[in-house]
Amino acid sequence: MSERKKISWLWGLLLLVIGAVLLFTTQYIMKATSSQEFCLSCHSMEQPHAEYEGTVHFTNAKGIRAECSDCHVPHDGIAYVKAKIVALKDVWYTMTGKLSDQDAFEKHRLEMAQKVWEDMKANDSATCKSCHSFDAMVLSDQKEAAQKMHKLAQETNQTCIDCHKGIAHFMPDIPVDNAAAGELTKHAGQFSVSDKVLYSLAMSPAQLAQGGDLRLMPYAELTNWKEDGDKITATINGWQQVGAEGIVYMDLGKRINVALLGDEVKDKLNVAKTVHDDVTNSDWKQVDFEVTIAKSAVTSDINSLNSFGNNLNQTHCSGCHAAISADHYTANQWIGVVNSMKDRTSMSADDVRAVTIYLQRNGKDMVKNSH
């Protein structure tokens, strides 16, 4: 063998050894940097880890634990390498003190969460699907709300992260488009003598003509009204379920809240008739009563109320999945749907009431009655 060939072979062998060392070193580094211990070596990860420890992904009846890398690092291919390169930004954040304390973390929580959501959306929730699969689900064993949402997800080609944001970490506060709320406020106390129906803007205190306090819910309809200084007196119509007279509902058998009554007033309403409802298998009383309420608590502009409700649905509900149109569920079904999702949002109790009643009033069995 000539001297030139020997040198070529030696160089080839050297390059092979160097390549092997680099390969195994890279593999070792990538594996080591995917460990739970490495993730938690950054001070900024202490809070998200504490949040994760309170979830089913950390402790569950089956004893299966999903660690940081199981959810945040693709398991193979180019996506795995890309994720590792992109993760260098976390090292930079640590070095520059971008997430130096909890206040700094909260300041950037929404930004970081949205980036993770975008990545998982783009890869069809690949890390989620390494453990979970629609094909392997027995929907009949799931809760009714989960069955409905998983069926809807399959029908609309949604992916896991569309609905399961906030499943391992606290949800960030998602700023609401305040245009609708601001517009709604502008219409407080706005009505004219030609308006036949006024609407309660939010849950508001009122007084029964016969004496006693009650609370009107958003969208409560006031008719036969007249001004009395800075207040108005008006008539409310609705339905009480026998045995549960503390709530006045908008329609027979439809649990759309109109008013909440205390024990001292719930039996003071005028009862027009009592009928039996086969759907709820109970008796219902058609009632009316006169109330006094502040002028600033009502409006005649139902369009602004609907815009506000729709804004809440689009802003908060679409934060997890494509916003569901109001006519997808019945008025009574919407109660369970909203209750199952509200804790994944940053909506206030007032917002939850408003979006629930908005969706109910425009539910698929109420469209004919919508205003």
C-alpha cells in the first residue's frame, strides 16, 4: 500500500472516530438535556413544575407520569433536533435574567404559552398523541361533556392542544378585547320612551314592589316600564319550577336564569298558571312581578349585549378550541358545556354569567325566540 493510501486511510479512520465521538456526544447531550433534572436546574422552571405536580400528568391512579420532555420535546426526527436548537433560547433567558423571579415569569407567561400552543398545533399535538389517540379512546367510558367535545374535535379536525391548554400549567390571563365591554358600558341607562323592552346589563340588585330584594341576571327583560327619578319600575315575566322557586327562568323548561330570589320574596310573585313539563318531569309556574331597578343598570340596546356575549365566546372559548356557535347546543346543554370549560379561562363570574345566558338565548332550541 502506497504512503498516500495509508495517509488517506488514517485520515478516514480519524474522521470516522471524530464523527462517532461527535455523534455519541451529541446524543448524550440531547438525552441529558431532556431529563427532568436538567429542566429543573433553571430557577425559572420551579413554578411551572409546582403547577404540574398538582395535575393528573404527575400523579394518577395508573401510576403513569409524563415528564417535561414527554410533552415539550418531539420524540424523533427533524422536529426533535429543531426543538433542541430552539430550546437554546431558554439558556439565554436564564443567562440574561429574563425570567429572574415569579413576577417576571407571569409577565411573560402568555407569550411563552402561546409559543408552545402554536408549536403543538403545527405538529398536530404529536407529543400528546404519543400517549393518547382518538382510535384508542372508548368514548362511552368518558364523561358526557368529554364525549361531546371529543366527537366535535374529530368532526372538525381539531387537535389535542385546541382544547387542552392549561392541562399541566396554570392558564395565562388572556386579555379581552375591551371594545365590546366598553361599548356595552356606553349604553348603560340608554333608552327612550318608544322602547318597549329594556334589558338588564349585568347581575343587578332590584327590589320587588311588594317588598324584598332580588337580583336580576344579564339579559333579563323588563316590560311595561316607567321612569321614577333615577330608577325605573317594570314588569318581569318568567317561570318558576315547583320546588325550586328561588330562580325565575326565561321559558318553560329552559334553565335560562332571569332572576334570583331570596326566601322572603320567592312566594310573592303573581302566578298566572301551573303546567306540567314532560321533559323535566316537573310542574312549572308561569309568573310575573314588578321590580324597581336603577336606570343605569338597564339598556334598550340588545345588540350591544349580544356583541358583548359573542366577544366573550370568541375571546375566551376560542382560546382553547374553535369558537362553537350558539346554535350548536340547546339552552340547557350550554350550562354543562360552559361549566366544564370556565375554569380553563380567566373569565370573571360576571363574564361567565353573561356568556352562558348569551349562548343559551341563542341556543338551537331558542333561535325562534332570539332578539
